[in-house]
Amino acid sequence: MKAVVSVTGCDAVGIIAKVSSVCAEFDVNIVDISQTVLQEYFSMIMVVEISRINAGFTVFVDRMSELGKQNHLEIHTMHEDIFNAMHRI
């Protein structure tokens, strides 16, 4: 099972490190990552493998959201089933 994590906000040192540290804390593997900086704005999308997650998925989602609030970022985590349903024509 996979999930999609999106991160947006003002660019700062260590954003990728902080997000990947939370992934490691939950035993969530980063499968693919794309990030860019447009002027001073940071944007990242990650596909993560959650089949070995060591806590409930909602706990991971809440922790990512809290990380975003602590760092003045928007971090949204969506299960692949929801993501696929939203983008199906």
C-alpha cells in the first residue's frame, strides 16, 4: 500500500530531512520524491510505501500535519486509494 505526501510552504533548510525523519520514525519508505523551489516557495510530492507502518495510518497523517504546523508548512498525506478515487475520470 502507498500514500501520497505533499509539502508546500516557504523554502527553508532541512525540510526534506525533517519529513524523511518522520517517515523513518514510522517505518515508512520513500518510494519516489519530487521537489522544487519556485522563487522562495518550496513544493514537494512524495510517494511512500506504508505496508510496514508501525502505527496506525491516521497517527502518521496527524504527525505529518503537526510537523507542518511546527515548521509553517502545509503537509497533506493521502492514502493511495483515496488519491486514485479522486483522480479517476
